[in-house]
Amino acid sequence: MQPLGRAFRGNLSNTDIASLREFVEIVEAGGLTAAQARLGKGKSAISLTLGRLEERLAMRLCERGRSGFRLTEQGQMVHSAALQLLDEIGRFNDFIGAATQKLEDEISFFCDDSFLYEFGDPLARAIARISDRFPGVKLNLRTTSPDHVCAAVLEGSADLGLTALSRHSEALAAVPVFDERMGIFCGRDHPLFARAGERLSPDDLRGHGFVAAEVTQEEGYSDFVSGLSITARAPTILARMFLVLSSRYLGLMPLAFARTWVANGDIRELSVDGARMVNSCSLIHRKARPLGIGAGILHGMILAEFRGAGG
């Protein structure tokens, strides 16, 4: 492809960076028309900025017209480089803000919905610390299922995750933080409720429906569950509790989470060979996307709180 003019020389100006930001928005929107709402500009103004950027870089970045919007090979390279550049600019701004104690950042943090019941105190203390030290930080916190925590971090919608998934993707960096103890429970109207004090075998569970979690469990437990009758699935602990409370399903629960319902006589843990297990819970983030300053600070504060508490 022939260049549009003289090859790019010199340093990027503020105008160049602004144009690259606009170019990234155009690509993410899928074209100039779709980018109008994102940029708050008319199509002709967007086209003018894009044309000036192409002239500045001396290359054709995209094909646009009746046939649709498509990046050229050079455009793909510039888009990739622009994403890295803008990310580094954001990290530099965060660093300067942190150095002056005026960090302004948005942190997206996902964690398993069951952690509130056993690990809420150290997590709340870490949140309080970052809020007190950096009041300009905006925290987007969501509790969900382990699979969704992992998926959100991998796709980039979460900067940081705390989850009990036992097998992590090679694309994730994981730091073990604490262990979560699990057991099998049944509701008060379940046929096995009266036998909760007995030592049961896996065969005693065979004729009863079991609610499975949509998560990857450790290999030994997966073998245990494979012999049971899976008649329901629930991705979150709260959803699983609804099913167990119905007394129509057996389900795996964190012991600390189940404590309140056990005390009320609503559920009981069954003593079954091989049913007890431990989930190793880890802080995770995507290897290819280094933590920003804000997320990195929160990461360190969470680790400090759990290690200080002996968790």
C-alpha cells in the first residue's frame, strides 16, 4: 500500500493522542456512523479527524464506504499500538496521582457471592483502607458466581477478581489468599435430614437429586459428584441455597455460609465419606493486562488484610 504522504517523523502531540483516542473509539464502534453517539460528533467531523490522522501517519488506516468499515493491515497495527499507548498513559496518570495522594481511578472488582459470610471483614477493611487513602477512587464491586468472576477478568470487564475456582486459565495470574471449607447439605424435609448424625456412604446419596455448581472443582470431588444424580444446576451459592431449602436437592455449600440456616434448623450437613472439600480461593487478574495503579493498590491491601488476619 502506498503511503499517503511523507512517513511519520517526530514526537506525538496532544492532538495526535486525541486523534488516536478517537480512532480507537471508531474501531470499537465498528465504523464512523456508529461512533457518532460515542464521540458526540457528526460523521463528517469524525471523518475529517480520521483523515488528518491518516495524513499525519502517512498511511491508510481503514476502508470506509458502501462496502462497510474495515481496518487495513496497517490500521490493525496502529490500533494495537494505540491501545497499548493509551493504556500506558492511563497508568502514568494513575502513578502521578498516587504519588501525590490524589489517585483518581475506577476499579472493577468481582468476587464470589459466598465470601461475605466468612471473609467479609477483611474484604471490608481493605475497601475502607483504599477509600480513606484515595477518596477519588471509584470502586465497581460485584458479587457473582466463580465462573463469571473468571470470565469477567479474562474478557477485561473486571480488573481484579477473588474466586474459588480451583483450575485457572494460563492467561490468569493467581495468588492464593484463603481456603473455603465445603460440605454437602440437605433441607429439613429431605429424607436424609433425620440421618444427618449418621456416617453415610456415597451410595446413600445415589437416589437423591443433587444440585451441581457450574464451576470447575478439584479432580477428586469431580469424581465424587459424577456418581450422583444431577437434577439441578445453580451457578451462585445463593441460588444453590434456594434449591437445598426446598428439600428436593442435596447441595455443596461453604460451611460458614450455611451456619445461619443450620442454627435455624432449616438445613443440616450430611456426614459422607469424601464429601468434605476445601476450595483454594485466589486473587486473579489477566496476565496480558497489568494491573493499573488503583487495582494494584487494592490487590496489595486485600493480601495485607488476609495475611494480617491469618487468613
